Amino acid sequence: MKALVFHGSGKSAWEDVADPGIQDATDAIVRVDAVTICGTDLHILKGDLPEVRPGTVLGHEAVGEVVEVGSDVRTVRPGDRVLVSCITACGRCRYCREGSYGQCRAGGGWILGHLIDGTQAEYVRVPHADLSTYALRGAVDSKDAVLLADIFPTAYEVGVLNGRVRPADTVVVVGAGPIGLAAIATARFYTPERIIAVDLSPARLDAAKRLGADAVASAGDEAEQLVADLTEGLGADVVIEAVGVPASFEACMRMVRPGGHVANVGVHGKPATLHLEDLWIKNVTITTGLVDTYSTPTLLRMMAAGQLPTSSLVTHTFPMDAMEEAYEVFARAADTGALKVVLGGPQHDALTIRTP
């Protein structure tokens, strides 16, 4: 089959690799119909995640059709159309029993495109398929559904819920990329008084306004002054960091009010300074987190009911074999205007299945 393979910092290629096969009784093999590219994939290509080994197939989000299952799989079967979650869950370890699937200690967590071959391929092996895939009912569009593999659960759980957004809050979202935009959309579930979006890109700030931001500002002094002006100098109740660079994290800490919450969502490749000499007295809560995807069933129901603006985030579509072009467009978002890119390819009639 064809797949996008990581070959070390700054290097990847769409090339022939071996077909995946059932390795464990809980595995499923999924024929991929739609995938997307995540900002985390760009971090991998930059070398920010050294645990990703050269030779790994990238990607952790997909929609596809189940073509083979292991003997212990009970909830899906060949022919089912499924969402492949970015998080794999065994369902039995301490963390999974608590709903913290991202921290699974039995071969789960974030493994696709990270520790094992991922979804940016014609076929993918999904471990622990019973809890790591979600059957898609009805005529849900693949390009909409694939956004629920990662960005919407991540924005909602790690940003909005960890940040404890409440009615009448002032919420600042720093970074109006796909995760930040999804955070804006899901923060509105809780009727905050205002949502302020911060980014360097005018196009992304325009998108933030369309998704529900009440005010926007360019990153830097302008944003911090706007937050101060709108809150009478107090600061924001919740600040969501959705970039992953030191400057954005440190700006979040300056914009939060005493007793407020900073929810870090961004993937950081470099240290950021935590100014405890200023913060120790402010009762600020800082949360970090890897998504657990416990909210995926809820978000799927909301999408089916038309309550999630998934389609508005997809700005570019490509055939699967245009993976390298899609990466270029996504990586140059400031020039291309890309928010979320979705790739889908032709169906294949046969798959060679290797037995364990």
C-alpha cells in the first residue's frame, strides 16, 4: 500500500510500505477513506517529538471501512464505516477505567502515528478496536466526521472543560488555528459573556469571528491591552493556549485574572518560563493535557444534529496521493489560508492480510 512515512526531522515521503495485518486479537484493519493533517504532525516533522522513529507512518485521524477484525473484537465488524480515534484505549488499565484514555498503560494512549504506524495510509491497523473506533451511522460526511478524531475532542476537553468555562466568563483563545477555532465553537456551549481570539493572521481572525468570537486582536501588546480594557483591568477568567510556543504561553499567563484558569492545549517543543514570582499570589490554575476522547460520542451526536460547525473548518481537499502537496499547503497556512485539509482517495478492492 501507499503511506506517508517519516524519515527524520524535515523528511517524509508518500511511498510503498507493507500492508498492515492483524497482530493482536483486539485489532481491526481499516481501509482509510478520509484523513486529515494535524499541527502535531508538523511538530513531528520539525523534530519536536524525538520518540517518533524514522520509518513510522504518520497520522492519527481517519474515517474508513473495517475490512478485518481480530477474534476478540465485538463492537465493529467488516463492512462497518468508522471513525478512528486519535487515542487508543485498552479499557482495562487504571487510567482507562477512570476515563483517562490518553494515559492508557496497556498499549494505548496516543500511539497512532507516534509509537506505531498511523492513519495517513491506504490502510491502518487499529489496536483495541472496540474502544478506539466509533461506528458512523447515516449519511455523515467523512470530511466532517474526521474532525472528531482529534481537534474537536482536544479543543473541548483540554481547552474548554479543563479551563472550566462558565456562563458570563471572559474567555481568551490564543491561536486561531483549527484547535483554537474548535475551542471557540465549543466554548459557546457554556454561554460565556465574551470570547476573544488572538492570532497573527488576519484570515484566521476572520474565521474566528465567523465561528463565534466576539472580539479579535493581533498577538502581542494589542491583545493584552484589549483584554485589560474589556475586563476593567482584571484579566480573563479562562485563557486557552492553542499555539505551543513559549511566547504564547507566557502571554496567556499575563492575560489571566487572579483566580482564573489557563488551559494549555498547544504542543510545546521548547521550554517556556513560568513566572512564579508574579503568579504565586494570584491563585491561578494551570492545566495541561493529552486528549482522552471521552467526549467523542457526545460530539458525534451533536454533529449529526447539526450543532458543530465542522464543514466551515475544512478549507482544502485533496486526493490521498497528494499527501505531500497537502502538507505543504497546511504548513504554509499563513500564505495559503489553510485551516483544515482533508484527503480522500480511491477505494481498493483487495488487501493482503498477514496472519500473526
